[in-house]
Amino acid sequence: MLRAEDREGWRRTWIVALREICERGGSRAYRISTVLGVILVVAIVLVPSLLDKSTTYRVGMSGAVPGGTVTALAEQARAVNHDLEVTHYPSVADGERAVRDKKIDVLLVDGTRLEWRTKSDSTLTAAIANAVQVVHIRDQADRLGISSDKLAQLLVPVSLTSRTLGAAHTADKDANTVGFVAVGLMYLAISFYAGSVLTGVVQEKANRVAEVLLARMPAREILAGKVVGIGVVGLIQLAAIGVAAVTTAAFIGGADAPSISGDVLAWTCLWFVLGYLFYSVLYAALGATTSRIEDAQAAITPITGLMLLSYFGVIYAEENPDAVVTILLSYFPPTAPVVMTYRLAVHAVPGWQMMTAATCMVIAMWGLIRLAGRIYSGALLRFGGRVPLRDLVRTRE
Amino acid sequence: MLELIGVSKRYGEVEALAGCTFQVRPGRLTGFVGPNGAGKTTAMRAVLGLVTPDEGDVRWRGHPVTPTDRRRFGYMPEERGLYPRMRVLDQLVFLGRLSGLSAAAAAREATRWLDALGLADRASSRLDDLSHGNQQRVQLAAALVHAPDLLVLDEPFSGLDPLAMDAMSGLLGDIAHGGAGVLFSSHQLDIIEHLCEDLVVIDSGRVVLTGDLDAIRDAAPVRYLEITVARDPERLLHLTDATVVVHDGNRVRLRVARTVDPVTLLAGVGGDVVRLAYEPPALSELFHAAVAGPVPTTREVSGVAR
């Protein structure tokens, strides 16, 4: 049962949060940035598949083509997930012109010679070589009296998949790509929205709204309301962009789009929320010690350093996924959101490790919020240059 | 009633308040004057809880002031502060709700104050699209939207044109006479003199003069006697117990001790007095005397003391 004063405190916190949501969410800048974000992410997903013409092999043939070559080539192409488009040219010169005009990828002359425009494609070479080989084997088999049924059984093409091992074990290339994209997004999202909290706090102080608010409510309620409000606005924006990305990927039938499991997604969202809370509270406290946005950038430099540390942590983790340092970096609250995001995307992280990291974060937040509240309320009414942090931690205000 | 009792606040080497003691009575306008840096803003912030005193008490209706009490205070800081890009009505509703009003009540009160201050047609304008004077009015509305029991205004008259000053004076008078206590600071002593019932003079963090303004003036040890005669002003220049302050043609201004009876003094002056005024010193003189003293001490004036 909350005391009346506590209830009032929560109510005021929510009113501050609601103001941030309405004012920021309703602003033109927010709508434009959301639309741009959606367009950008759709483009990122869509454009490679539009530009990617290599899903169809365009093969020209001239001279004597052994019977069955086209059928055999079609089978080979299907095995590596490609369509096939075959054009026959009456003369080699016609075929070569088509190669030069990029109408076809390669010209097969007399079933034995390949002609390329600038450089050869090893996969296509292999496919054609196999097809030619198959036709040749079939001819030989006919001569030796092996039935076509038996031959077909002998010649079913085997589909090969490839996987890059990297220096360390278990990390596959796809997962690593997802990991780096996730880390980049996490880093950007945390910097962006925590940065919004920073500018919001400095503007409120510079506009002197802070004093009007402080006369009505304790600093910690203002701080909490601001962080929550901007967080909600950020989550809505990220969700819109995320849904756009997933929908687009599903629409183009992304065989190439790496799949992400539901619980990894949930944990990633949680780490965004934790990382955002951690950094925005820090930014808010440090922002409050300055009166101008230029000074605020200088004030948060140490924190930017911590963010960078998490980036280096990810680079280290790529090479040493199971090293103690990697695991510690994924527990250490300032680096945990980014490093844990990477580990989650690339490996299976044991549940107890997730819980430990989250617990460390929550404990750190508890201390941080108390400290930040003190710095924030002490600094808000002191104008001019930077307020020394040492004064604020000691002050009774 | 609001009371500050021995409130002290020190910032490093700077003593912002040094045992500051005064009171603000309900239903009355209290003027708060003092040189720059005397501690006015710090004292006001201590009332609002923006500054925690190192020593001393802020009391409201006889008990130490609580956050709940403070929610019934209205405050207009010297540095005006509102959101520049937020719409005027939204802004007032927001601040009203933070002061404890429901959304509906906040909207109703905000609209009422915008009407009262002649800003009804600007309700949906953004603050920074308003003129300076209108922004000041919105700031005042922000302090008033929750109908506070105590209104604390830091320099409410600064930057106002004469018409706006009259409007502000009238409004403050109405609020005080509606029962709220009003404390406001100003460097314009004539406004304080005309408007206020009570006075607090602060210097170097100490209250050097406080009480009912009329009583303070009446208690001054001197009086001014200004006489304009039709001819021969020289006979006024050598009266016993009177010092000539101004001699300008037929007009003479004399300073006399409070104990000197003007009727006796003027008994032999004759029948050609054109104008006559007998009055206590103006606030500006009392103010200068109070803040110039080498060792400031609080002077309680009888009839006003607690």
C-alpha cells in the first residue's frame, strides 16, 4: 500500500513522462526521423536483393553443344539455388558480342571452352564443368550399356553448404554479421536516446524551467519522468523500425535473412532498456552540471569513453568468445548492454550468466539513481560554468 | 502565516543567508527589498524548498513546512522559465497537474487564468511566439494556476511597461485580498511603498528592517515638514529644532524630530501658508539608512512584532 505522498510522486513522475511522450512524439522532427528510419531500414533490407542479379545464370552457347547439356546445367544451377537462362548463338562472334554487352555471363563454345567478359565466376565454372562432365558420363554410360535410371541415381547432384569457421569455434559467419549489426544498432540507439535525455536536461536548465519544476516536485521525480518518457518514445520508434525491417524481410522471402529466435529478441530488448536507463541517468546527472549544450558534450566525455570500451569489448569477444575478460565485460554494467547483445546474437549464453549480468546491472542502477538524483538536484540551480562533481556528491541539497 | 526563523545558508565562502528572520502574513502584500546579492533569491528558494538551509526553520501555519504545504505555494522565479516550444495552455495544464490538480481542473483553471490575463486567444500559441510582456503573464499564470495559499514572486515587475505594471499591481492586490500571503521582491521602492502593507529589508543575508510598512515609517525618528508660503520664506530658515533640507524659492523642506509638534513649530509663521505637508520619511530613505548601517541589526517595530 503506497502512502498518499508516494502515490502523488508517481503521479507527477508520470505527468512529466507523459509530457515528454506528447511533446516529442507529436513533434515534426520525431515523425520525420521515424519515417526516415523506416525508409532506411526497408532500403537496407530490400536493396541488396534488388541489386543481386546473380540469382540467375545467363549462359550463352554456340558451336556444337552435346545433347542434354542444357538439362544437366539446369540441374546443376538448381542445386546451388540459381535460375538458368540459356541463349543459343549461331556464331561464336555473336556469342562473344553478347558477353561483351553483358547480355550473358559466360559463353560456352563447342561444349568445351568458356569465355568470360573480364573475370571468371568460380561457382558458375564449376556448375558448367559438372554439367559438361555429366553429359560426357551419360554418353559413355550409353556406350557401356548402363541404363539411364541407374545412371540418374548415380548422378544426383549433391547440394553443398558452406560455413566460415573464423579463428574461434562455434561462431558462424551469419551469426557474426547479425551480432555486429545488433551491436551497432544497440550502440546507436543507446547513444541517441540517452543523448536526447542529455539535451533535454540541459535545455530545461538553460530555459530555467528546472526551477519552476523543482518548486513543484523533487529532482528525482523529474529525472525519472524524463528518462521514462524519452525511453517510451524511443521504444515506439525502434519498434516501428524493427517491425518494418522484419516485415520487409518476410515479404522478400529472405532465404538470406538470418533468423533470430524469440528469446534472443526479448533479451536484446531488455538489454536495450537497461542500457538506455543506465546511460540516460548518467547523462542526465552530468548534463545537469552544465548550463550549455557545448559544455554538456565535454561533461559526458568520460561516459562516451565507457561506451567505446564496450565496442572494443565486442571486437575482443569476436576473437575470444569464452575468455574470462569477455564474460566479465558482459557483466560489467557500462559494457554489459553492448557486449551481452553481441554474445547473445553469436552464441548461446547460459541463462545463469544472463541473470548474473542483469542482476549486476540492477544493483548498479540502484546506486547510480541515488547518486544521479543527488547530483541532479544539487546542480540544477547552479548556473555558469561546470559545477564540480565533488561538491555535489557532498552537498545536502 | 509563513515564518523564517534564523535561516542561514552558506555556499563555500559566501554567506548567502545569515540568520534570516521574517514573516509573511496572509491577506497582505509583503515587499522584499535589498541590494543585489543580499540574499533575496536564496531566501525565496528556501521557502520553496529549492535550497535546504544549513540552520534555521521555515514554518507554515505554525509547523515546519512540509512538501505537501509547499504544493500549495506558487512561485515565479526571477529567471523566467517555461518551455519555449510548448503551447501556452498545455504548459499551464502540465504545471497545474504537477501542483496536484486533476487534468480537468487544471484545464479549467488554466483557461480561467488565460481569460483573466487577456491571453484567451493565445492559448494554443507556442510560448516563444508571444511578446515578452505576454510571456511574463503566462509565467504569472503558471504560478497562480493552482490557486496557491502563498505566492512568492522574484522581481515580478522587472521588464514590464507601465501599463503592465499597473495590471500586475492590481492582480497582486486582488490575490492578497483574496486571503493568500504574497511575498515579492523588487528594486522599485516606489512600487513597494504604494502597494505593500508589510516590508522586509535584507542586507548581507540578514533582515535589517521588517514589519508593517506604515508602522515602520511612523516609527522613524524624523519627520519632514514641507511648507510653501506666499512671501518671505527666510523666516522659515531659522526655526529652532528644524533642519533645512531644501530651500527652493518660496518652498522650504524641513527635517524635524518626530517629537517636535508641527503645530507648535509653525505657531509663529503667519497666515500666508500656501501648501503644507507633514510626513514620515519615504521608504527609499529608510531603505538607505537600513542597508548603510555598519552593523546591521534587526529592528522590530512595535505593533507588528510576533
